[in-house]
Amino acid sequence: MIPRGQYMLIRDKGPAHVRLGTILLFLTPWLVSLIVLWYGPIFYTIGLSFMKYRLIGGGHYIGLDNYIETFTDPFFWKGLSNTFVFTAMFIPANFVLGLMTAWLLSSDIPAKGLFRSIIYIPAVLPVIAILVLGKFLFYPNGLVNSFLDIFGLPGPFWLANPKLIKPTSVMLMIWQCGTAMVIYLGALKAVPNHYYEAAEIDGLGRFGQFMRITIPLISPTIFFRAVMDLIFGLMIFIPGLVLPEGNVPGGPGNASRYYALHLYEKAFQRFNLGEASTLATILIIISFLITFLIMKTSERFVHYEA
Amino acid sequence: MKRAFLVVFIVVLISTGLWANGKAESTDPDGPVTLTYWHLWGGSRTALVDNLIADYTAIHPNVTIEATFTPPNELLKKVVQAAGTGTLPDVVQIHSGWYQDLMPEMTLTNLDDYLKADNIVIEDILVGAEASRSYYNGSVYSLPNVNAGAQGLFFYNKDLMKKAGMDPVADAPTDWDSFLEVSKTLVEELNDDQLNVIAWDPYQMAGQPATIIFSYGAGFPTVSDDGKKSQFNDPGVLATARAFEEYVDTVYGKFGGYRAILEWNSRIAGADTGAAQVQAFINEGQAFYVSGSWTIGQVKSGNENMDFGIIAVPGFNGPHGATAKHGWSYALSGTSENKQAAYEFLKFITIDEDGNGAFCIAQGRPSPITATNQDPSFTAMGDMWTNLVLSMNRDIVPVAPDIHMDIVKPWLRDVPNRRMFGESIEDIYASIHLQYQDYLDDLD
């Protein structure tokens, strides 16, 4: 016996029930797009990864050859390590900047609405626009080096130095910390004020309140942002294409040859769709494993309210 | 109601299918025909393409040409994707070096029978190197649109040579040693502490990378004849890299070597693209420039007052000429539904003096059509033109290796960056060799 008032997926025309057909009808657009546009291509890509497949001329099954080829390719490992290094720099940088700006702008400072808008605007700009603008800033005689010159500091070759290209990319990508800021702002607003009042009575300072109240209470949001930034970091691509000195994709010296750029070149410059699909499949597995690992261990540092 | 919807749906489906299948080739030669056409001529040259189309449709009023411009750096991707999905336009611009990517037997129209039916022997019409690059596996699959055989011309600014106290004719470099000497004198005479005027940047990218122009000129190709093996590890190719290293040390060592050129690029050329670098030659920020014949028109229109000359490239073993075997061409789609009409248009924009000949003359660049190169507007250039034609006819590339310039270029452009931060030239070339071999394997 089904209790009254509950929705049931049964073929019953009773007023308290929703017909299965109606539910499916409303779900269809989403289900179709999920299957056709998401799962379909994923499984198709996995299938292609076992084939020698070029855009012209079709393909044939070659077993694990693409995987062997990929794991013995030095540029695969280079792309992977570059991507991990970028991600390892980007996540904390975006977290600190996003949270700090949100924290500052959640307090009572004058013209905070204006500051919020100013910080958020880059988040709605296309990444390519930010990078092209950033490229002019970081040229040998660009604005950044001209500024350093005022203090008598020699400006480095930001875009030509293999050691500086990734930090420069991170500096430009965190211009878009406005998205993180908005999310953190929402989370900070949701922290009940009486916690702070109680802490103040107990003599806890601003920093202590931030570390012991704010951070634990917004930890689900921090966790969410970290996962999003991780996925973003693993897919990083455009800085490697646009930024390097001399318009050298992946340069200088392959220091910005990110995984996704390597995949892009395999697929769309060399049209080796089989190996490109292998790279995509490996990336899916890596993303899944890392996310799974984080989810599994998240209980230790994420505090959900009871 | 459901049945009514079903009937409407089926009717729509059938009618759409019938319409799609109904686009069969018109059998009436004078009937209306619409041809789709992709080209890469942007900027001021779009107007020349428009003129070309207008001239053709004036003679063939039944033909409508739907032209689409695609920038050169996007064209390969677009063309291969269209070829793979059977959606190439009737007439498509390709680079003859893309044959390997395009698998012409599957995607393009073999032009042998069309040419035979017209009694056309392309060797009788075209400059030798241009005719030979039209072939793939013994058949003609494309016809040249502009000259490719004159890449690797040495442009030099006569005024800057005079300013540096040299005679622009007698002191013009003829081989590598004299080039080194002239460059050093010029840079020292025209600069104080900061490098404002350079002689030449060996890692500039104009058409082909200079490494390829010079190493091919010395007889050391960067890829095997069958196009399957990278030869960037070849001692001869490495010798070119070391010679460039010597050039940078000798000419710019006093100013800071690679670092000084990089700063110059940023400060004087304005950016790091090939377009900005030709602009530096036009603006007289650099005295020498190794580029193709298309640069003549660019320089003339960019700086009317500049007195410049063209000579053969001062190579390691003396002057050498062209290195490019491949260049821009047009081909017919293998799936075109209007092949005959498309072929007629193709002829006009490739081997016809009134069509492509006029297109090349308007740009002031040599034509793949031999007869067009006798045009008075060309021959009036005197020695410059004679040197250029001489260079064009020195096709020194052995067979037809596909250089895949777009792939190799960025890696070579990266050499100064990598050198500046401590990588040895041997390590850099070893890594380029690996990368190029990986690329060639991907094509196989």
C-alpha cells in the first residue's frame, strides 16, 4: 500500500499521482541530450581509442596499440606533468584570491558593490581575450616589465622562459577568480552571525574566527570549488596555445605543452583520431580517479551541517 | 491526430530526401550553376578574388560563385574535416604539401582526364617546379594558384647598406661568410648601445623557416625523400643550426645575443609574428629579410620610397635559390556535383593568363604561368626580376618531401627562447627531431 500524498511511478490516473509517461515526457529532452551528447560521445571515444582511425579513410581495430604508443610517448608524459604542475599552482591561487576578495567584500567597506563588479567582470570575459591582453602585459617591454623598471628591477622574459611560462599562465587565469568570489560570498553570507558573536564573547580575534568558524562552515563550498578548479586545471589548453613567446604552441621548450593541447594537436593538426581518443580516455580515467579519491577522503576535511 | 502527425512527418522526410537527392549534376552546359569556392586570400587580396570572380562570371553568366574566405592557419583543419565528411566545396584552395593529409584519391578529383580532353600539358604552361608539385602518385590533383618556387629570396635594403658605409651592389652578400661580415658591419655602424636596427634574425618565420631554406640549400633536407623520416638529427641540418648560432654570436654578441634580438622583436617589430617582422623590414628596422616573392608587393605598398634589391640566398656553398616544392593550389572536390563547371573555373584561377595571370600581376608577384612572368610590369624591374626568375627556376629540393611548415615552424621559432635559457642546440634539435618523427608517424 502506497501512502497518500507520495508521488509514484505507476500507471495510475489518480489525482495524487503523476503518470509515468508524463514524467518521461518532461525528462526526455534532458535524457536525450545526456545520452546523445554526453554518454554517446564518451563511449564512442573509448571505442575509437582501440582503433587506428584517421579522419579521412576511416579506421580499423588495433587493440591496445594506441595505449602502448601513448605511454611510450615522451610528449604524453610532458603534457601530463605540465598539466599537474599548472593545476597544483592554480587551485590554491584561485582559492586564496577568491576567498580573500569574498571575505574582504563581505565586510563593511565603502563601495563594495563597485569592487565586486570590478573583480567579477574578468570572469565573464572570454579566456582568449584575457590571455591576449595578458600577453601584451608580459612582453619583454610590456607594462609589467616597465613597472619593474621604475624600481630598477630587471624584467624577466615571462613568456620565453620555460620556468616562468606556467606561473605567468596561472597569474592570468586567476583574473577570473570573480566566479569563485561570488560563490564564496554566498557561502560567507550563509554563516550564521551568532557564531561570530559567541566567539567574540569568548575573546576570539578576527583571524581565529576566520580559521575556526568561517573555514569549517564553508568547507563544503571550498570542496566544491576545489573539484571544479581541478577539472578546469586538467582541461587547461588555451594558455599553452596563446601565451608563449613567438606564438609557439606549447613553448618555450614544451614547458606549456599541456595535456589537452597535446590531445588537440593529435586530433586536429595530425588528424590521428585514434590516438587522440586514447589521450581523451586516459584523461577521463585520471579525472574520475582523482575526483573519486577526493570524494572518498573529503569527510576528513569537509564539515557538513548536521 | 497521432496518425496525421505521422503522415506529415513522413511526407516532410520524403520530400527532404527527394530534394537532397535531386541535386544531381546539371547536364545543360549553359544552365544555371552555383559553385562553392574556398580561398585564403584575405585583406587587400579579397578584392582581387572578387575581381577574379567578376571576370569569370562576366564570361560565364550562367555561373554563380559562392566564395568563402578562410585564414591560412585554419584552412588545413577546415579542408581535412570537410574532406573527411564529404563536404568539400566544388573548388577548394589547398597547399600542395597537404596531399599526404588529404588522401587525394579518396577526396579530390583526378584532373588527368579533364586536362587530356582539353589537350592541356601543364608542363607547357607552368614553371617547371609548379607543374611538378601538381602531381600526386603520378596524377594531377591540383593546379597552382601562386608561385611557390621562389621562396627563399634574399631581400636587402640598399639605403641601410649605404648608411653603414657599404656599396649596395658590390658589397651585397654572395655567400655565408660575406653575409656574416656585411651583417656585422651593418649592425655595428647603425647602432649604439641598444639594438635598434638589426641585419637579420635567423629564426624569423617568413614562408619557410630559414633553417630549412639554408639546410636544403646546402643539400641537407630535414625530412627523407619519402616524407616518413625526420632528419633534424642529420649532421648537415645541425651544422645549419650551429652556423645560425655563430651568426647570432658574431653579429649580436656585443648587444646580448638572442636576448637582444628578442627585445628588438618586442620593441621594434612590435610583436613576434611573421607579419610584424616583415613590417620591421618595411619600416627599415632591419636590413635583410629572407622571404618569398609575395614580399615584393608587400614592401612596395608598405614603403614606396624604400630602395631594395633581391638576390639569391647567400648560402653556405655560395648563392642558392628556391627551396619550396609546395605552395598554394586549387583542387576540385571528389564529390562535386558540378565537376565540369568547377573544372572550367579551376582552369581560370590557375593556368589562365587572363585569370590567375592577372591575379598575380595585380599583386606584383611572379606567376606559376611561365608566359605571365614576361609581363612588362615585371620585366621593368630589371635585375631584381632577373634574379627572382633565376631563383624560381633553381628548384633545389630533391623529390617532393612535404615540409609541413605549419608543424615545424613553431618548434624552430622556439630555438632562441630555449637557447637563451640554457638548452644546448644539440638537445633542442634532438627534441625537435623526436617531435617531428612523432608527427610523421601520426600521418602514416
